[in-house]
Amino acid sequence: MAATPLNTEATDSTDGHVYEVMVVGAGFAGVGAAIALEQMGADYRVLEKATEIGGVWRDNTYPDCGCDVPAALYSYSFAPNPLWSRLFAKQAEIKNYTLETARQFGVLANTQLNTTMQEARWDASMQCWQLQTSQGLYRARFVIMACGPMHIAAKPAIPGLETFTGRQFHSSQWDSTCELKGQRVAVIGSGASAIQFVPEIAPKVAHLTLFQRTAPWVLPKMDAPISAAWQQRFARWPWLLSLLRKALYMQFEVLNSGLRYPFFVQRLQKAGQKNIARSVKDPVLREKLTPNFALGCKRILQSNTWYRALAHPHTTVLAGVREIAGRHVIDTQGRSAEVDVLIFATGFEVANPPIAQHIIGASGQRLADRWQGSPQAYLGTMVPDCPNLFLTLGPNLYTFSSAFVMIEAQLQFIRSALITARQDRLATITVNPTRLANYTQKVQTALQRTVWNSGCASYFLDRNGRNSTNWPWTTFYMRWRLRRFRAAEFDVTHTLPNASH
């Protein structure tokens, strides 16, 4: 069920109203920000480009789409859900949780759908952001960019792709009208989405060819249904669900910390190798599916059905794609597969956030031009030249844990900054370039000692080869660093503009 938009008419840009805060995006980060603003009594508006809220869990509808973090941890700490049907929730259930939480906390009334932000430009004269959208112009003193790192599909430029005459689509834009039964299907990519949908479609198709550049580490998934009895217990005794959440959080912290030690990584790799051996008896295929990099260097995946699907008689595993010639997809070793349907499972623009193309700072420079392919933000949240602008899930905040841990840590910082701005009558808050440079140097130095920088090619690395994605420390430290806004760490001004807010 979609929320009803407040207004689908273009807003009169001459009315002079300046919101206290504007939130761009209504996925988990945007909804969480809206809840914090609602509780503060802020004058805010959430702008969402789609016809309903939900972010990545609204957009991705491919077969067996689900989360690889247990649902008790992959949810807001302040809005526990005792009714999850499985330990690892599926897409529809997560999307519904987003909507129900937004409804529960009363933020739908301030959410405007069908509104795409085209450009955000700092107006120095009014000391506010001008947001040009598909529905008109909005102004706000503060902006929270909750656009998410996984909403722009990454589609490789393959020579000859234009000659392909069959059906083609990206996994994040699943074409439910495309009948796969009896078709020859090629899947390009072997990441998080592929390991979920490939086992679902493999039994239906005439032949499936997987093109993979590098084999991922895939561990067994400890999933199971949650019985009605346990759902009732969680509802009756919330402390039980809280205890489960804490235990899961600590488990992920142990994983993150353990990846620093070779003996721990080797033990996990043995579990991954056993997962392959359990389903793949062909030694040649087993070698193809065994990664050649340390576990953790790329995203760690989980599945109990992936290897079984690849070992099926009508499944072929080839190397990465070199070119396409009509219906023939050719790998880097010259082997060819004739296919009817092409499915890209090639992920998203994570290390190169597209939103940076649409943000123009105080100097008139686009954030993307300032970053030059290597995003950086102070505490993953604020960037120079962009006063009063906050990023969620920004550069160098990702770690092997729940996104909600990162989101809630950032929202604590943002809320603290907004309260400080109110109390101290701050007009602008900006991070100093020198402070950011020093912080970034510490992050990059610390990353050199992590598994993420151990030599593999991953989406954690940006186009310049720098790790612009990962947080090199524990989330304990992340939460501590973001627990409150410290005005002394920023350049601030105290003169409020003469504007309605």
C-alpha cells in the first residue's frame, strides 16, 4: 500500500517558505531521518522520486530477493518487529516493515511522492538550499541526502551489446513479463543478487550460462522459519527480541574484528570450501568456483542453494564477458553461449554515488567534480563547500554489519547537530577541508591493514583504486564518534537569515 502524496502540483517557488529540513529519499535512511525530525517537532518534508516508499526493497523484486543480515538486526532498534516470518526476511516483508514503521511514527503526511530531486544548490544570500525538483522549487536550511548507495544500477559497457536481439534487463529492474521457462538465459555477474535468483530460475530455463569474472566466497546461510509460537513470545516479552538483536550485533562485531586475523579468515574459508564441496563434485567446476582472494576482501555472501544450481547439468559457468555478437555472448577465453535472455546481475554504483552529480556547493562546484572519483566525507556525513548538508551511508561507513547500525549512528549525529543549531542559533555548519583531509588520511591508513585492501578488485574500490567505501574500525567506535555533534570540529556562523522556517 502506497502513501498518498501531500502534493503533486508544482510548488510555487516564490512563496518564500524555507523548511527547516528537507530529506531526499524515503528508504530506510530517509524514513529514519523523518522519524527523528518528527520527534523533534521540526518543519520538514521528505521528497521521494517513486510512487511509494521503500528504497532498495521497493525496487528489487527479483526471485527470492531477501536480506543477508538477520531481520532482528536489520530493523530499527526503536521499532522492533516481533512478527518476522524468517530469521532472514524476504523483500516483500522488509518493504512492508518500512511502510508500517513510517505509518506508526506518523511521517507519511510529510512525505511527498513522485518528486525527483534534480539539483540541490546552496544559496549564499538566503543561507539555505534550493532544491529544484520535478514538482517545483523547494528551500530548506538543512538537507539530509538519504538517497542510498544501491539505487543506480551498474551496467557494464560491453562491446556489441547493441547487437543483442533477445530480451535483456538488470536484476534490480526485474522484468516480470519476460517468461524464462524454456529459454536460454545468460546471467552476467555472481554477486549478492545472482546467488539469490539463479537457484530460483535455473530449474525452469532450457539452459543457464553464468558469466563470472571472479568467484565469490559463499558461506552457508543459517536461515529458518520463525514459528508462530516464537513470534508470540517476542511480542509478549520484547526483551527476548532485544536480547537476540544484541547477540546478532555482537556476532557481526566478532566477524569484523576477526577478519583482521589470518587464522580466523582461514577457518571461514574452510567453511566456504566445504560449502562448495557439498554440492559440486566435478573438480574442474569446483576449481572455477573457488575464489582466489582472501575471504572478506569482497562482500561475504550466504546461500545453501547457489552451488547446487551451478552444478546442475544444464548450467554452464564461463569467465567474464568479452563481447556480444547478436545472440552469442563470448567470454574472455573465447567461449561462446547462444542465449535468448540476458540478465545483468552487476550491482550498483556504490563507490561513485550518483547523487554527487546533483549537488552544487557554495563555490558553485558540483560535489562530483570536487570528489574526482574518490568520495570522501567527514565521518561519512559532511563534506566541505556544502553547508548544512548531511549524507547518509556516505563514504567510508560500510562494514560487515546491519545498515541500520550505521544509519542510526548517523541519525544520532544529525539530530545532535540540528538541536545544537537551534540552541546556539547557528545559521551554517560546514566541515573544514583540512580537517576532512586529516580524517581521510587516518581512514586510508587504517584501511591498509584490513582485508578489504588485500588486493582483490571489488566495488569497495573507486575508479582511482582507493577504498572509498569501508569503515576500518568497529561499529562501537563508529557509534561513539557519531554520538554527538561537536561544534568545535566545524566552521559555523551564527547569523540567522530572514526567512520563514
